[in-house]
Amino acid sequence: MDLTMLMYLVPSLVMFGCGIFGFITHKNMISMLISLELMLNSTDINFAVFNRYLFPGQLDGMFFTLFAIAIAAAETAVAIAIIINVYRIAKNVDINQITKLKF
């Protein structure tokens, strides 16, 4: 494995680890969404890095990365809309309090 490849993969691994830690430990929906986006961004970095070093003449990994960024943007917009509606009803975005929304 090339040293320059490791210079991209190690920060990506740290980002993914921080995302998992944040997703598991935080109880706020916004914090969980940010952690999820951190994990998605680290996988986008991996797509680009592996494409660059395994198939330097092709752009498959770059297209996957752009597609994943577009999907993540749409997912974030929908998630924020859901969080805003939950906040309007429950006046709280804590995961433990969401069970109060059941009828």
C-alpha cells in the first residue's frame, strides 16, 4: 500500500470512527444526523481514493462519490424536515422523548 494512499485513508478512518462514536453516544437528532453525514463523507473519500489508486484512468469511483453526495444532500433535507416536524409536536428532539409521539 502506498504511503500517499494511507495519508487519505487514515483521516477517513478517523472520520468514520468519530461518526460512529457520535451516532451511538448522542441522543439529539441533529447530532445524530451530523454524525451520519460524517460517516457518509468518509465513505465518499474512500470511493475517490480507491478509484484513484486502483483504476487511475477511470472515473467510476468519482461518479459514485458524486452520486453519494447528491443522495446525502437529499437525505439531509428530508431528515431536517422530519426533525422540524418532530420539534413542533414534541418541543424536543431528544431520542428518548420520541416515544411520546405514539398515539
